[in-house]
Amino acid sequence: MEVHHHSHKPKKIGEYLTEFIMLFAAVTLGFFAENLREHQIEKHREIQYLKNIHLDLERDILEIDRVSKRNTENQKLGQELAQLYGKGYQTDLPKFYYLIKSLALRSYFQHSKNGIDQLKNAGGLRLIENDEIIKQIQLIEIRIANIESLQESMNQNLLHFRMKTGNILDAYTVWEMNEKQVLNYSPTSLAKDTYKNRFEIPKQVRPLENNNQEDINELVNLGIAPVNTSRYINGHLGQLKIECMQLNNFLIKTYGSEF
């Protein structure tokens, strides 16, 4: 039986070259398509993170106004306490109680950082393409670190201040004032900046439990010391508000339509 062998015509070099070019083009296009897809995904993530940062900035701006206002109020209370002590706290003991109790209430700036934390957990600032945004975020973070350091100092003072009041103020008078203080935790009042614990000046008070002059002097010093710290804090908060508004306006201008 005869076996027929089919002969194949050898390909020309041009055909091999054409196939190579087609294969190379397919691989290259696939590579570019994958890179484009990854870039689009990262761009979407970048915009989402920047949107969250935008929302954080708006909350921070409101928080700055609230804390600055409360710090200014405490500065006035500290001034009143110093003046009362200068002329003799015994001349108006109910007001002395009121000032000491009121100065034990402090407001601390609480940074909204959901967007920043998400960004850091996702790989850091490398996801943000705009260098100006990165610089502004870093500037804000440094400012907040300074504020938090000052607030920690004020908080340490507050611990000593409250311990000292327990040694000097009459416990029953303090209890009566706590019972009569105005408390308002409603969301509406928070939005209107009326979220405050307010003590009233008592009509009658018991004598101080401890009238030692050195202890009274220390108590007053502890009460008025944070007043100066709060001035530094308010200075930083004022600059922080400017920086937050600049970054927020830039984000809205650049990405607002995509938020």
C-alpha cells in the first residue's frame, strides 16, 4: 500500500515577522489595557479618599469654631477668677464656687481623620497624584500635632485642678451645683453650638472645706493656668482653619463634580 506524504511549503521570513508583530501587538495592547484598568481603579479610589478628606475638613472647620469659642469663654472666666482672688474670694463665695466649677469644664479639638486613616491604610499618600494636596495635608497634620500636644498639657493640668477642688470645695455645695447644672445633648443644640454644660451661680453656699491660703492660691493658679495655654491653642486653631479651608476649596474646585 502506498503512503502519501503531504509536503508543507516553508514559510517565508516575512510571514514569521508578521506573526511576531501581531503577537507582540496583542501582548502589548493587553499590557496597556491592564495598566489602564488599574489606573482607573486607583483614580476612583483616590477620588473616594479625597471626598472623605473633604468631609473631614468640613467637620474640622465646625469643630474649630466650637472649641475656639469655648476657649475664649474660659479665658474670660479665668480673668474673672483672677480678679475675684485679687480683691478677696470671700467677698463673693458663690461666684468663687461658680468660677471654679466652670473652669473644670474644657473643650478639646477632636480631629476628624477618617479619610486620612483610610488613605494611610490603603498605601499612603502615593495614591494622590497632586503634590500640592499632599503638601497641604502634611502641613495640616503638623499643625494638629502641635494642637494635640498643647491640649495634652492642658489635660494634665485639669487632672491636678480637679483633685485640688476636692480638697477645698464643700462636697454638699458641689453636689447641689451638679444637680442644677443645665445639660443639653440634643443634636439640634449641638448643631447650633449650644452643646454646653452650664453651672449656675448658687444663691447660697457652704463655707470652703479648706481655707488654707497656700491651697487656695494653688487652686486659683491651676484654674487660670490653662487660660494662657488656650490662647496658644486658639492661635493654632485659627491657622488650622485657614489651612483646612484652603485645602477644602482646592478639592471642591478640582474634584467637586466627582464628589
